Amino acid sequence: MGSLENGVPVKRDPLLRSSSNKGSAFQRPIVRFSRFLFFGKLDYLQWVCTVAVFCFFVVLFQMFLPGLIMEKSGESLKNMENGYGDLSIRFEPSKLLQKFQKEADEVNLSSASRLRHRFGYRKPQLALVFPDLLVDPQQLLMVTVASALLEMGYTIHVYSLEDGPVNAIWRNVGFPVTIIRSNAKSAAVVDWLNYDGIIVNSLEARGVVSCFVQEPFKSLPLIWTIPEGTLMIYSTFDSGNYFVIPGSPAQAWEVDNFMASHRDSPRVKMGYGPDDFVIALVRSQFLYKGLWLEHALILQALLPLVAEFPVDNNSNSHLKILITSGNSANNYSVAVEAIALKLRYPKGVVKHIAIDVGEADNVLAAADIVIYGSFLEEQSFPDILIKAMSFGKPIIAPDLSIIKKYVDDRVNGYLFPKEKISVLTQVILQMISEGKLSPLVHNIASLGKSTAKNLMVMETVEGYASLLENLLKFPSEVASPKAVTEIPPKLKEEWQWNLFAASGHSTYTNRTSRSHRFLDKFEEQWSQSQTGGSGSVTTDESFPYSIWEEEKLIGIANAKKRREEDENRSTSWIMGGRYRSAKRADRAKNDLHERDDGELERTGQPLCIYEPYFGEGTWPFLHATSLYRGIGLSTKGRRREADDIDAPSRLPLLNNPYYRDALGEYGAFFAIANRVDRIHRNAWIGFQSWRATARNASLSKIAETALLNAIQARKHGDTLYFWVRMDMDPRNPSQLDFWSFCDAINAGNCKFAFSEALKKMYGIKRDWDSLPPMPVDGDAWSVMQSWALPTRSFLEFVMFSRMFVDALDAQIYNDHHQRGHCYLSLSKDKHCYSRVLELLVNVWAYHGAKRMVYVNPQTGEMHEHHKLKNRRGHIRWLWPSTGEVFWQGIYLRERNQRLQQKRREGNKQKEKRRQQSKDKLSRMRRRSHQKVIGKYVKPPPQDVENSTSTTV
């Protein structure tokens, strides 16, 4: 049974469940009943009287019940068929199946928008997580399933909290094994995003489950298998989120373990001699109405056997009919005795044994014949019958559909129609000859034992394969697994018993007892939580529900904090400026403290590398040295007591989950570039993905020193340093070129997305499908956003990126925001165009004439890739310092336009000056002249000298 989501209420249902293997299940309903009495606050004596009266009427009713059956057996059977014949228990995950169908319909509708392709360059990857690697039937089951999945094309990695003998078995089959230490912190030091699906086995693996309730691992497909029989609590847990996969080798395993550990005869221990003939009447593991009627009818059918077994000298019959039932807390034993007495069975022939289904091994081992006395249709083959067949006992069962599927009448068992109970009498009389089983019956029982050894293997393998097929949504670079029908038959016909033959069952008893102790402790903690007990629950031993409770408490605390802040803001006008000043002073004090510890250490460094992250699950992969600084894409998941940058406070767009997920690391780029001088004062800036650290591709101490030395020495100038290569990416096992790889991880539409975005950026109206060339020259490209740049070049890159993102988002937003689908992914994907943006820095650096230098993250060695001299004839782009972007063709066209404009403007200027000259001359001609007032005539010189007179 696998849980696919979180948030299921942790409580148990007293109905439709199987009990614990320690008999505690019969006490727990009483505990719940007494708890109900306590909370009801009713008078104790009043309850005692009520219960006594109730029990009296129950006994009275059941005492007269056998007579009613004897008188109207045919009518009773008909009524039973009408009343109970349609009863069946089948756990269908209705909500889950509807979800699968809805997603399939949405994919079919979205595929009509643009054709998308699956390239299948890598295999789908699964992670199997175990609490330990001890020898137990669950390990056998998962080895069998994993072997079939491996044949289907899956790649599987095994993780375990503790080591054990099965480690060697997994490795021999070909699966890598990693031991995760049991403490909670180290359990998260795995990049679970590398896997397409996670399968967590057993409740005891709760230490790992805490990782999957944190970002960024919340959205991972998680299958939580719960094989413990004591948690068959479907009626409460099955809220449409649980998927039941039938089949397990546990029953055959337990029988082998029982036979190996019990050398004494169970018949002797139970007091039966060699002449006694024991018939075990067993039931379904579920309690339901009508069970007593079915047992009564079977006892009536077995009544003729009394004559086949004469009584001994003590008037005791050698026929023994044992009715197993887990109803020790009621009067079922009294009812069975009353029915036997009314049917005139000799005293001591019919006996009720209050025993759980899981503890019926002694009864089954002592029995000569096992009869299945439940007519309830179930989803899987009854466990009690598998055990009986594994003991080599002949079985008789009604012809239920699930039983007829595996039991052939008179081949490996016996069947009788439940509508004709009289057939059971004929069958059992044919099986017995002179008080013993006939040789034919022994042969049939032997065939039944071999059948039970590998019962329902195909259903288990196909169940897991079908669940994975519907649940997992693979990226476009992942190949689809093979169909279940293509698995070799030998992998679906038997469990891998041969792999465990040398291991034995030495650790199974310890493993089972430890599981029981864990479950008992869990139920005790659950009971305390239900009754409001004050018992403390430790973190290491608590069930994952404590994680959910912790999440709820955190949410309540955050809500309370926000409410207090709102109240403070609403009343801040009373305090006036003093309150706000105090808050600013306190905030400034905290900021100063952070700068003292972090920012001041980076003041003298030429480089600061930022690590974008989202969620607490990424914390173990972040660095704490002064060279690095975290930048949280969400306010909720920021590290405490760290000087990380809160990206949403600098870029409010990131408060929108849609853009936070779609932009990814680019949200951090834009947040830092916004008023960059306020937080970043280093000459160089770098970024490193936390996933690079998880992949051991982050910079080592040696590489960090080499990078800082190269920057300080200005060895390469304006350069893009990168240290995670595309040709070493696990998504690129085929060593694809740039555009082929981009298409592979974007459903074949990367080049189309680039082309459409560039057309929108440059306003090209006509059809244009040309792309900037990214040549295959034997050099590498950068992936995973792990690189360093001069801060000035980084701002240029951000300006270009903002224009590109705006153009890309405009063509994708409507369909992606409304329905969650985009043509860059084969299924719903909230990180729709983040994979396109991951490669954008390469296009910008190559065509922006930036040097590209690869830094070996281990050794620090540097090699220049895509040398500038080799780019001649390929670069189409100009990147001025202003950040403007031009295509070469557009640039030439615009230059000609500018020249023509200058000529036109020059001609206009000449014409203007010519016109101005003409106007000036015209004005000069048209201007008015002043008339002459008078004229002075100068006399000759001789006249002036000779003249001595003066004229008045």
C-alpha cells in the first residue's frame, strides 16, 4: 500500500483492520471504549448495567439462533445471499484514479497547441529508501520488483538508514547502495530532485520522509509503501490517496521461519493425538456482519463427519473442529458453543479459539484440513489461506473470484459454490477415507504449497509498474519505460528466493519484533495525542505525523505573528514616530550584526558568489564561508542566523509563486541587479546552484583560490568563468550539441522558443527562423547557473535577460498560468521556461564577445573555450555598454537608414542656408533709405588764406 501525498489523518479504525501480532489488538478496542466512556462523562454504574443487559440479550439471541438455522437452512442461505452476498471489500483509490485520468486528458488537450517530442536520451531514475537492510520478506519483495523495473528500463539507487546483510544482495543484482546516517540532518543530504520518483519502504523510514515535506522536494512523486500488517487501516486512511498493491512473500516466508524455529509438533502442544482429525475453520482478516451466519452454515455442512469418527472409551470424538476468530472481547465463544450444541455436535468437537489471523500458525500447523469460512469478496488472496497452503495443508474454500483465480478445483485445492453449501459436505467426505486423508489429497496439498510459494508475483510487479506509469511524469529527455508485457516471464512468475537462500531468516525475528515495538510506541503516542496526554514525544522516535503537527504549529505561529504585526501597525499611530524609530533602530541593529558576521568579511574580496535557494531542504548544500552568500527566493525558507538576502523584498515579483517557480535562479539575478550597489560592492559577481554542490561539482578550496587569483591578476580580462559543463551533465549522456541538448530538455521546442522571443525582442514582423549559431567546436558550454562575471558585465547580461524573459513570457503566460501546461514540457511543469533560461548565458557570452573560461572545480585548472579568434563569421550580435542589443542585419539596415537620414538632413540644412541667403539679399534690397539732409562744400585752400573778412 503506498501513500502518494501527505496530510492523511493519523488515526486507526477498529473496524476493517487486522490486529497486531502480540494480541494487543484485542486490548486496544477496549482502551478506546473506555476512553469513550471517560469522555462521555457518564455514570460508571449506569454503563455497567447497560452493558450487562446488552450481553444478556446477545446471549439469548444466539442461543436460539441455531434452531432457527436448522429449521430454515435453505431460507437462511437465501437471505444470506440477498443480504450479504454482495458484500465485498475493495480499496479503490477513486480520487487518485480520477486525478490520473484528468491529467491524461489535460495532456491530450494541451498537445494540440504545439507538437512536443520525447527524446529519451537517459533512463528514468528511481530511489528506493529503506529503514535498514536486514533480511525480511519486504526486502525480497522489493528486490523482485526492482529486478523487473530494471528490465523495464529504470535506473534504481538504494538508500538505507542502516546497513545490513541485504546490502550485498542489492549490489550483486546491480543496484548501487548508499547508507544514510540515522540523524535527521544528514538524511537530507541527498539531492532527491535527481530522481523521477521516490519509493520509501516501511513506517520506520520516517527519518527520510521529513525531507519530502520541505521545499524543494515537496513536489516530488513519493510512494510510501506500508507493508506492516498491523496498519491495515484502510477504512480510515483510504481517503482516495492510497493505492493497494496485492501480493507479498511474507506469508510463505513466515511459514518457513516458523517451521525452522519450531521443532516440536504443534499438535502435541495443543493436546491432540495422532488419531485426532483436526479441521481448522478460518476467516477473513476483516470483521463484518454475517460472519457468524457463515460459520453456522459451515458447521451444519460438516455435521455428517461426526459419524465418520467414532467416539473413544471416554466418549470423546477424534474429530476436532477449531474455529479461529479474533473476537476475544465479546461472546463469540458462547455463540459458537450454542450453535454446536443446537446442531447436536458431541461435546468437545467444536471449539472456538480467540486468536488473531496473524497468530494462527500453531492452529494451521496442527490442522489436517483448513476450511475458509468467509464468503466476503476481497481484493487480494486471503493471507490465512496462503499460510495454510504454505504449510502443505489441503484447503477448502468458497468459489470467490479472487480464490478461483489461483486455486483450481481438485488440482491445488478444493472449491465449493457458496450458493450451495451442501457441496462442502460432499467434498470433505471424498477427502477423508477411514479417518485419514487420501493420497490424492496429499498430492493436491503439495501442489498447493508450490503455488503459495510464488502466489501473486505478477500482480505485485504489474501493480508497481502500473502505479509508476500513472504517477511519474518524465521530462522530455527521459526515455519511457517498457510495457509490463515486455518483462521476461521469469521475473513475474516467482519471487527471487534464490538470492536470499544463503542469508537465511536469522534477522527476521529481530526485525519483526522491532517493527512491533515501533508500532506499539506509535499507537501509544497517538493515544496520548488523542486524549490530550502530556507525554513527551522525542524527535528521533516520533512518527512523521509529528512533522505534520510541527508544520501546523509553525503555520499557527506565523499566522499569530502576522496578526500581531497587523495589530501593531494598526495602533502605531498612537506611538507616533517613537515606535517607528525604535523599530528602525532595532532593525538596523540586527542588520549591523549581520554585516559584522558576513558582509564585512567580504569587503576586501574581489568576488562574491551567491547561492540561490528555495526551501529548507537546500540548506545542507549551502556554503557558510565569506566567499559565498545565500539568497532566498522565498521569505519562509530563509536560513536563520545567516546574512542571506531576501530576494522577494528586493523584487516583489517573487512573492508571486508563478514567477518564482518559472524564473528560478533568474529571480535571484534580477533581485540582486535591482539597486545592486546597496548589497553588492564587489568588482566581480558569481552564482552557484546548490544542486552543483549536491552533485560534487561545486568549487573546491583549491579552485576557489585559483579563481580569486585569476580575477585579481586580471588574467583573462572581461571573462565568463564557469565550472559546470554541459557535456558532463547527467541529462546529456549522448554528448549533444548546444541546440540539440536545449531541444531535448524542452520537449523539442527550445529553438522555436528562442526564435519567437528574439523576433519579439527586435520587432521582426516577417517569418524568421534563424538562430544565433552555437558551433560544435569541441569545447563545452555552461549549465546549472554556476559562473562568475565582472559586475558591470553582469548588469549588461541582466538587461538582456530581462528583455528576453519578457518576450518569452509573453508567448507562454496565458496557457501556462491558466492550465499549467506549456509547449516546453510534456506535462504540467511549474518550471516551464527555466530550462531555456539555464542556457541563455552561453548565447549572451558567445555572441557578446566575452571570453569563456572553464574552471575545473576540483583542481582549479583553467582552459579557455570558444576562443574569440574562432568566432569570426559566427557572431551576429553587438553588446554596447548601454546594454542595447542588435542583430547584424538590423544594424546594417539601421546604419543605412541613419546615413540616408543624415543626407536628407544635410540637404535640408543646405537648402535652409541657401534660402536664408536669398532672404537676406531680398531684405537688403527691400529695406528703406534715409534722405540726405545737407552737403558741405569745402572751399579751395587759396581762398581761405587770402580772405581777412568775416561774413555775418
